[in-house]
Amino acid sequence: KGNKMKKVLIYVLATMFIAASAYAEKRIGVSLAYTMFDSSGTEETKSSGEKQSTSVEEDVLVPAIFFEIANDNGIALGIDYTPADSELGSGVNSRTDTDTDDASDSAGDNDASAELSGHYTLYGLLPVGSRGAYLKAGVAHASIDTTETLATGTTYGNADVNGVLVGLGFNRVSDNGGFFRMEGTYTDYEDVQFKGSLDGDSVRNVIDADVDALAIRIAVGKAF
């Protein structure tokens, strides 16, 4: 899945740079988004069938850089990239083991966290009316990186995740080609599964997770 999205990214970038000369306008800029991540997950302990669910909300500031090409009608194709990792949530809890018949029973403190990294979005902008409003839609791709210190000794790897973005914004352009934007977007990431390492009974725990993001973004840039 990750390799496929990377191939799509390379193809889109190549297409954008080839097509840029035929478009009326190129744009480059930076943005900062106040992003509210809503993450939920269910862990199933394979040796006992026990399930534990939790949800976490995390508010973070997410920077990005972006590049766009636009035609004479203002319809634009763009890509943005977030150079920083975004915290999805972290926590510490104390667990009492209720499964007393397997080789890997243990209890104690569990420390876990997750981050969204390598995030980029391919998107299109469609002007609405003549006062700078626009609709935004696109696809996002990122990696969810997990770190954990669990009493059971279980470790979870990382996973790539895709998402669909929709939004509405307003764009104001100055005479020198500079522009300022404010927009609201919602990104629905697909469900992702993390498989834990094998324990002493050769079974593994599994986490099913879902992440959504609501963002309010401001951006500044230059058209040329």
C-alpha cells in the first residue's frame, strides 16, 4: 500500500512539473493548521479473546509547505507536505492481568504513544463565486509510528494509512501576487491494523485503529 502511494506521488509530481509550463499560474506557500485528531482503537488479546477499547483526542499545530498549478479559470492542483511529526496521543496505565493461563502473563505499567509522520496530501481547488471562496478535496497519505513499553513485552510496528480530505476555504490575493488563505478541512483516514509481536504462546495481540482530523488552516504564499 505504501509503495503504491509513493508511485502515485512520483507520477503526480512528474505530471505537475511537466504541465506547469502550460498553466497560467504557479503558487508556492506555507501553512499552519490547528488540527484536532480524534483517534480510537480496540486491542484484542489473542490468548484470551479479551478486548479493550479507548479513544484519544489530541490538538496540535501542524506546519506544511505546498506547491500548486492553476489554469485560467482558477482550478488548481496541488501537493502539500508536513515536515514535522504530529502527536496522535500518548498515555500510561496500570494493568492487572486477567488471563492467568498463558506463558506471557504479566501486569504493570503500560506506556504507549503514536505519531503521524511523512504526511502529504494531493488535492484540487475549485473556485466558488467571485469573492475568493473555494472547495478543496484530496487524498492524504502518512505513516502512523508507534512507540510502546508494555508490561507484556508486546511491541507494535508502524503502518501506512491513506485518507480522504474535504474542505472549504477563502483566498485573498494582493496586487503583487501574494495571497492569504483561511480554510477548514476534515480528513477521514482509513482503518488501520497493528499486529503485535508473537508472545511465548506464539500468539499476538491486534489493534484496530481509526483516525480522523478536523483542521483550521491559515496559509500565505506567492503566485508567479
